[in-house]
Amino acid sequence: MSVHDYRLSVGLLWVLADRLAHRATVSLRSGKSKREFAMTINRRALCGVYGAIAFVALIATWSQNLAYRDNPAASLGSFFRDARVTPGARSITVDIILFFMAAAIFMVLEARKHDIPYVWAYIAGGLLIAISVTFPLFLIARERRLAASGAPEVKVGDAIGLAAIAAISVAAVIFTLRG
């Protein structure tokens, strides 16, 4: 992946995230009036974590996907053939496909419940970019809507468990990308 590809990818991610999540405030439509508010530090931190996940996912997935660009005519077929080469590759491929299905259902239902716009853009982006990029972006939009409703925040025990999962996930990504 060239430096230009990284810059383009990062630029597109930030434009998309800014467009979908807006700035530091969110408008919540309730009838005819609009209520503006500031997100709590915890919710902003959570959105930052989701943004970091989306960013790392974009770089990690597309640094591998671009290896198939040398022969565009055969690249998609080669990609899917390679995703079926070993039992491990098949397991992860099926896992991602089924996660995508569950995430798409969740995103549509949550978007309708919380009036989150552009839900089908997140889903299409999951197919065309990577679900590991667009799902965290959707979660940012969702957090912003939940903040408006005063929904409960993450508890300390949950935060500790999620931090452990994050550490294991980062280690697994680094191990996988080292080839």
C-alpha cells in the first residue's frame, strides 16, 4: 500500500466520520423542537475508541486487500479463493460473513429506533470497504444519539473487560499481519 493510498484512505475515513457524526454536539429531533447538548467525557472517549478501531481496521484490511490490485480482472475471484484455502481462513471468512449479517440487522433496527440517518450507507460500506470499519462508525453515530436520550453509560467492570478484549484483539491483529 503506497503512502498516497494511506492518505486517501485516511482522508476518506475522516470525511465520512465527520459527516456521519457531526461535531461535538448532536441534534435530536423531538417533535417540533431541537435540543442540543454536549456529550459526556465517557461517551466522547468511547467514540474515540470506536474511531481508532475504524482507522486501524481500514489500514489493516486495505493493506491486505490492495495486494490483489495487480490484476483487477481476477482480483475479486482470487481474493475469495484465497479466503477458502485453509480451515482457518474459511473459519474467519464465515465468522465475518455471519457477523456482518448480525451487524446489519442490529444497525437497521437501532437506526430506526434512534433515528440514525444513512444506515444503508454503513451497510454498503461494510460490503465495499470493511464491516470492521463501518460498524464502529455506526456505533459512533449511535452513541451520539444515545447521549441525547440520557441512556446509561458503561460501568467500570465492563470497561475493564472491554480493555482486556481490546488488548487481546490488538495482539491478534499484529500477529496476523506479521504473516
